[in-house]
Amino acid sequence: MKANIYKGKRLLLKRRRRDAMADADAVDADDSGAQKRKEMADDEGEAAEGEKCCLISYAQLPDYLKDNEYILKYYRADWPLKQAFLSAFRWHNETLNIWTHLIGFFLFLGLTMVHLNGVPRVMDLLNNFTSSFAMAAVVNASDNNLDFFTETRTTRSSEIFDQVVDQNKKTITREAISSSGGAAARWPFFVFLGGSMFCLLSSSICHLLSCHSRRLSTLLLRVDYSGIAVMIVASFFPPIYYIFQCEPRWQFIYLAGITAFGLLTLSTILSPAFSAGGFRNLRVLLFLAMGFSGLFPAVHATVVNWSEPNRNVTLLYEAAMALSYLIGTLFYLIRVPERWKPGSFDLAGHSHQIFHVFVILGALAHYGATLIFLEWRDSVGCV
């Protein structure tokens, strides 16, 4: 009897031990299955994200991203914001659009920092440095004036010496004006630099992140258009302010006029009705009208300062600026060279990239003219 009871207890313990092991195996199997399902889900998520961040063709684009039918491939569409941001370091049909204006932004940022840190002192140092070479040339010429061309060399040395002295006098005069508080105001110059940086940076960000969503694309396009208008208006401030500094009435008329024109243009292009792609040519015409409105103060300034020695140099700079903007706009409108051979310029060489390059060249030409205006007003002042 006792043996049977003992045997029954042993069988019961074995059965419980076997059931416990089976339960443990089932739990392990469930955990393993869950882990596998999680890994599969992660793999599927990564695959879906990778598929979502691939480059597509023009035919696959959503309507809000369709702009240039002659660029056929290498588009981004509906990318996550992080991936869109990192795409600045990937190769696609917007890469050069991003970097042309981003490099331009850093270029003008560097120019701004240089001027904030006192570029006039740097320029004077360079002038003095080059003048020392001219003085050395005078000494060398004077030491070697004992041959057949003695009189000619001495005369030439005197001319060089007079030029060096004249240049140093100009530098001293400019320093005296600056130290006495008579230097021209710098804020119009920095308005131009700031407007240029805003335009270039907003353009670069627009090209970088517009592929994220329709809502963000619409917002960034409006900011991009605003940047163009701001840059045009800001470009008027240095020449008008410095040229008409002694004639406040004309200074106010021209600056108020271009500012009002800019605000009117902004209100037009930012309205939902005119933000669509179908009004592309209208926006270009508005920007061109803003630029050509500068002919009125330009002609006025040329007539008033007809005898000014720097007139031709500044006109050359401003003509280079206008020509650069016009050529760039022409490429933007007619969409060449991709129109001639669709698909061949998808990554590099298409019209919008060329347009960006000419915008930077035009801004640099205007920067050169602005430096002349600023230096001229510093040295002349108002009589």
C-alpha cells in the first residue's frame, strides 16, 4: 500500500516537472516569435523608409512638385524632414541648386563679418603696403639714373612719388573723416548685405526641404519669393542713400518708392491666387519691373554727378549687375539647355543652376559698386 502511494507521488512529480518544462518552452517560443516579428517589422519599416527616400522620375512626382518637365529624373518627393535635410549631401537634381546659393550665402556672410570688424583699416593697410613698393620703385629708379635716360627716369620717378604721396593724402583724409565722426552711415550698406544673405539662404532652404510635403513646399516657396523681393529692395538702399545723401528730398522719394513697390510685389506674390505655378511668368515680370524702376534714380544720379571721376567705374559695375540678372532671368524663363535635350542636364547644367550663378555674380558686381559709393561719400561728405 505504501509502495503504491510512493510510486503515485513520483509519477505526479514527474508529470508536474514535464508540464513546467513545456510551459517554459512555450514562453521561450513566444518570446522568440515576438522578437522575430519585431525584427521583421523593423526590417519592413527600414525597407519602406528606404523605398520612400529613393529618387523618382518626373512622371511619379506629385503635382505640387512638378515644375520643369525637361528635367526627367532624380527627384525627391514626400521625404521625411530629417532625410530631406541630409539630402544636401546626396546627389540629386536639386543638389547644385542648394549649394550654389548656400555658398553664396556664406560668401556674403564672410564679407559682412569682415566689414563689421573694420575692413576700412584693412584696406588702408593694403594701400600703405602697396605704396611702400611704389616708394621702393622710386628709390631704385633714382639710384639708377646715371645713364643715357637719366632725365627721363628722374621725371618718371617724380611722377610715381607724386602719385604715392597723393594716395597717402587720400588715406589720411579718409582716416581723419572717420575719426572725426564724419564718415557716412554704414547701415544702408549692411541692409544690402543682409538682404542678399536672406535671399540666398531662403532659396537654398527652399530647394533643400520643399520635397517634404505640400504644405512646407508652399510655405518655403513664398519665403523664397519674399527673399528675391527683399534683395531687390535692399540693393537700392546703398546707391540711393549715398548718392542723394546731400539731397534728402530725392533720397526719401526714391527709397520710399522702391520700398512701396516691394511691399506691393510681396502682397501680390504671397496671395494664394498668385502663388501657383501658372503665375510663374507674372512673378518674373514683377521682379523685373522692380529692377528696372532703378533706371530713374540711376539716370538722375548720372546727370547730377556727370563730372565725378568714379562715374564710369560705378556705371560699369552696375551694368555688370544688370546684365548678370537679365541673363540669369533669361535662362530661368526659357529653360535652356534642358529644353534642347531633356534628361541630359538633370543633375548638372540645367537652367535654374545657371540662374543661381548669375544671381551671385550680379550681387557681387553691385557689392563692388557699393564699396565705391561708400568710399566716395566718406571722402567727399556734404558741402
